[in-house]
Amino acid sequence: LVNQLPEANLILLRHLFGVLHHIEQNSGVNQMNAFNLALCIAPNMLWLPSPTGPEEESQSTKKVALLVQFLIENSGEIFGGDIASLF
């Protein structure tokens, strides 16, 4: 799916997850592992298109958080192994 994104979107995601991966790599110091980062970032990345009840929003946020966590943990394989070279 990543390869189907427009180039500008792919570049933005690559940089975003490069930063998140870099933060996660320093979790011993900052206590921001992939799970914690995902919980902070997920509500701002994707949301349901129409207003829903609190239960649906909670379930949706959990799913997005799992996706974000996966993308952080696997960013090298998904966006290219040289993701650290963005810095």
C-alpha cells in the first residue's frame, strides 16, 4: 500500500516515521517506546469520517494506535533501511 501513495505523501510518512523511529530508539532515556508514541500520535493521524459514539471512537483509536505502533517498529523495512539517514 505504501508504494501506491503519491510521492509527496510517501516522503512525508517516511520522514514522520523516521522521527518516531529515532525517538523510539532512545526509549531507554525518554521512555517513549513505540506503544507510547502510537498512543500519543494515533488520535491525530486517522479518524472516522463522521461523528460517532464514544465506543466506536475508542475502538477506532485502538486500531489506529496498533497500526502506528507497527509502522514505527517496522519503519526500516517499510520505508527503506536507510531511514536513519534522513537525519
